[in-house]
Amino acid sequence: MTDNILDTKRPRLRFAAAAAIVSLALAAALPAAPAMASGEALSGAALKSFVAGKRIYLAVPLGGEIPLNYRKNGRVDGSGEAAGLGRYMTPKDSGRWWVSGNRVCQKWEEWYDGRTFCFTVTKLSENRIRWLRDDGKSGVAHVR
């Protein structure tokens, strides 16, 4: 019998595989941030004010977007259902977010096995940002 990494009897392996697929897909779909990007680097209170209460949409390569809802109370909710990711991963998750210096940090309950990731954010316009995650992944997203 061969092991299927997306086997529902192995949810942790299934999630790890799905998270890897999503990470690679996002990295491939979104352009890398140039070293000297134009825009306003956000930090501290300005960063918190810009993110709190907003929904940030990450594009996925096969169409659709993953909306991340950054609530003012420090909770973050995400859903990959509209992008059709439900068959590869837990379609919805929640966690918490906070600002540390010049970075937005977030920790999901299930996605990414609950690891903490932090991002620098450059405001490109009132509704577009460039993000750079602490592991080097980067991209552009729109904000509502």
C-alpha cells in the first residue's frame, strides 16, 4: 500500500503538504520585492493602524484570492475556500496578529503548523502593499 500525503487519515501530513503547495504557489505567483522598492515602509503605530480592521487579499496562481481579515482585537481569520484550496488544506483558520517594531507577525492555529511568521510591509498605495516574510518569501497584495 502506498502512502498518499493528502490522506485524510493523516491530517498533519496533509496540512504540511498543502501548506508547502500554497507557499510555493504564492511565491511563484507574486513578484519578488525589489531591494529598493518605492513606497512607504510602515512600522510601529502606523503599521498597526494600517493593518487593523483591514482585509488583505493574497492572489493564488490558479485564480482566486485568499482573504486574511486582520481584526482590531488582534485576531486574524483566513479562508482558502474561494481559491479552491479546501481540498488541499484546512480551508479556514484563525489565529492572532500583532506588530513588533517594523513587522506584522501572525500565528495561525493550524496553518503552517502554528508557527509564527513576521512580515515587513511597504505601502504602495492606499489599497496595495508589498510584503516580505522573514523566510524571504514576498509578494504584493491588495487591501480593503
